[in-house]
Amino acid sequence: MSSPAKRRIGRPENPELRDNVLRAAIDCYAEKGWSGFNFDIVATRAGVGRPALYRRWADRTALLVDAFKQLTPGLVDEDLGSLRDELVRLGADYSTMMHGPRGLAGTRLMADAHFHPDLFARVSAEVGERREDLVRRSVERACSRGELAADCARDISLLLFGALWERSVLAATGRAPHPERPDIEHLVSVILRGVAQP
């Protein structure tokens, strides 16, 4: 006769509480930056006690890194048969992410990078490198199809995501509309003209 399974001691993990805290963390960081980001303000925004945060995250850095990781939309590698189509899809996904609190938090992180490079490096390792890796895979396929003469994934990634990031900042200040798909298609066309094989 098998022994009964051991019961876990303490309260079970509440996924709704965790989601609320992560969203509150992104909102608070977007509004106040690193200097105004702490467990007190996040707990108040999420409507939970500080002990709930301390049980799940060692410190505010761990909390913010987790929030960026979990609230950054998952990007997938998909062979669409055309570098242009793949870049447009990646650009559209990125633009959607930048339209809202997660995008504002990313902009705040860029501003904090000079003063808190370790924080920037930890978040970038979780989310930024994934985007660059997807561009690299698309470029490798394009090279094998003869669309490009050489690997220029780093250049393409900087041009695409850099331009869309700047556009999102302008949109947040009301100085430009949020980029739509035709805007992204035009941007990708301009980039590819600059790196296309002669």
C-alpha cells in the first residue's frame, strides 16, 4: 500500500496574485524609474502585503527582471520564406509591445542604463537578446536563399528595433502616431534596400 502524498506546508502559489504584482511592477517602474521603484510602492499598487513579495522575490532587481521577462510577448521563429515578411512580423510584434506600460518601462530602462548598467544587462539578457537572435536566424535563412550577400543581422536589428523604439517614444509624447503595419513595411523596405545584395 502506497503512502499518501505529502502535503505542501503553507499557502499554495496564487498565479493571479503573481500576475497582479508583475503588472504593478511594470507600471510603477514605467512611472517612477529605478530610483522610485521598491517593494512598498509595488505592494500598494498590487493591493497585497509586502510579505507576499518577499516570499517570491529576493529583492527589487529580481522582481523587475521577472516582470520584464514575463510581460514581454513571446516572439517565435517562423520561416515565412522571405526576410522582408519575417522582419515585418517581428517589427509588428515589437511595436505592439511598445504601445503600453511594457513599452514605457523599456524606455525607462534605457534611460536608467547609464546609472544602473547591471540592471540593464540583466533585463537585456532576458528579453533583448531574444529579439536579436530571431533576426539572426532570419538573416541566416535569407543568406542561404541568396537574398543577402553577407550576415548583417546586428545592423538590421539595430535599425529596425531602434527606429521603432524612437517612434514609440514620439507616439507617447503625442509627436507622432503609433506605427501601423504600413509604416513597418516601409521601414523594413528602406532597411533592406540599404543591405541588399547588389
